[in-house]
Amino acid sequence: MDWNSILEKAGELEPDLIRTRRWLHRNPELSFKEKKTTEFIADRLRKIGLHPVTFPDYFGLYADLECGGEKEPAVVLRADIDALPVKEETGLPFASEKEGVMHACGHDCHTAMLLAAAEILVGMRKNLSGRIRFLFQSAEESCHGAAYYIDHGILNDASVIFGEHVWSELSDQGINLEDGARMASCDNFTITVHGKTAHGASPERGIDAIAASASIVQNLQQIVSRRIDPRDSAAITIGTIHGGERSNLICKEVVMEGTVRTHSESVRDSAEDWIRRCAEYSAEGTGAEAELDYQYILRPLFNDPKYTAAAREAAAGLFGTSVLMPMKKSMLSEDFALYQERIPSVFALVGARNEKKGLIYGNHDPRFTVDESILKRGAALYAGFAADVLKEQEY
């Protein structure tokens, strides 16, 4: 593989890549509302000779690049395009022009990088065998934006899907590509506690839903410390509690919302029953009743070993082995995990942290930004992975 030619082309495209990222950063759109973004991407794809496919009832789009040889295998390259409901505090000259909406997670970078990768691969098409699909996905931040594309056949006949994410916890000199579990599952739940109202001066006449809820919250933490194998990782968090009407009334109902994160499928399969039993028995001990509504959303994200090895080979060929940096598994979640339920997948983390330059703020922080010099690295990695997979095939 001629890694140097990919790097050189990425370098040539860098000024346009940065302009693209800045336009996207100025014009962020929330999940399921990426109309302008979709139109912008489609126009860019047409300019490099591709034919974008859009959807009548959903934003986002894709385009296929047919290379030489047979049409199979197919590699899908995915970037997410939605922004967050965050008020920007970066002070950048190209800061968001939409009040309260910001690309605070780097999706503007991913989109720009994949557009540049598409242009690189268009120029390499005669030297590759197979098909490349460029997918620009709506609504990743909703945790289920990928489902629409899967239902509409985006993975049909595909061999592997590859995605990238700029990552604030990793040095901007590095890329993380490790196989196995990399990001956690995400399942949410609501516990409703039913008590009985009474005046605060006569607590014996009521059943205090707040006291019952306090017992539930405390006992839920015993699940992680006593029910789960210490070698497995998990987090159970209560994020909201709502209840009570007045300071001098015993509360009759409390609603709590929480989330469960784990890298273990067996822990994920058991968590609902553990939480239900904990809630019901804890409430019963105070005379109250509790009911659980549990929503399964995302499974843990696993990198396929075979294709992760190919991605590491591409990264090392492009940038040298020193670029490959280890990183602890994250308890955050990604709807990229929905794709891996159908086909092998690889998810790369492109480092964005540089303390000397003040790039220390996490993804989703209103001050989050990146050194734009990493963009060409991400573009080259997208292109290098696809080229390496398709070049290796025998026909």
C-alpha cells in the first residue's frame, strides 16, 4: 500500500478540510434536524463525482464509490453529523451562529474528515477492488439515529463498518485502536415510588415516598459493589429525582430516572432484574410500592479483532507505530454499536487533547475544541483503512 500518497493527498486537502469543518461548526443542527447539513454534504459529494442518496423522511445521506474488480466486498465508512443543545463558550472566530446549539462533540470534525477521505478514495478507485459506502449519519446523540439506516438497508452486502471519533481524553499525537470492548452499553430506567400523603405533623398516617426513594438510591449502589463480579465494570446512576408538593406534606409519589452502563453482556442481561428487586423490596420495607420501567438502548461497543488489526496496520503505515496509543475502556456509549449487531465493526478514537495549547475540555463541554491539524490525520485514516481492506482482497 502506498501510504505516502494517501498522506500527501490529505495534506493537499487540509486547507479545504479546515474550511469545511469551520462551516459546519458555524452552522450546527440538532439531532433529526440536520437539513442544512445534509444539503451541504450532498453538494460536496457531487463536486467530487459521487451521487448522494438522501431519504424522504430522514436526514443524513450516503454515497457509494464503485472501485475496480468485483462489487464485493463493501466497506462502510461512517461519520455522525448532529450537534448538541450546548451554548458555545470557546470564543473561536468561527463559533456557532445558532444560539444554544454547538458541535461540542466533534461531529463537525468527523464529517469534514470523511468528506476529505471520500475525495482521496475517488482518486484511488482504479487501484482498489470492491465498493466503499460513505455514510453521514443523523442523530447519533439520540442514541438510536443509526437504526433508521440499518432498517433501510445501509449495511446490505457490507463486510465491515468503520467509524472515528475525536477524543479529548487521548493525546492529539495518538490514535486508539484496540479490539474487544471499548465503550459501554447504555440502558435507562424510571422508578416510580407510590406512598400515601399526610401532614408532616402526623407522619404515621402517611407513607413517605421520599424516604422510600432514599432507601432505593442507597441500596442500588449495593448492586455494583455486591452483585457484580469485581472484574467486570458497571455504573448505575440516578440522574433525576422528582417528588413532593409542600414542605409540610408527606410525599405520596416520587419519580426517579437513571442509567446503567457496562461492558459486560451478562451484567447487562441481569441488571433489570437486580434493579427491579432492589426497588420493590426497598420500597416494601418502608410501606411504599415501587414500579420499574426499563428501556434497553445500546449494547456495549466491541471492535472486531480481524478488522481492528487491519485498522492498526493502516494507522501504523500512515503515521508510524508510535501513533498507536492504549486507552482505558470508556463508560460512555455510542450508537455505532447498533451497526455491529449486523456486521463486524471498528471504531477508532483520534486524540484531541493538548494541554500546552489549552485543549483540555471534554467532549460535550461548551469549551470543547480541537487542534485542526488532527483533521488530516483522521481523513487519511478513513481512507487508509478502506484502501487496505479492499487492496488485500483476492479476485
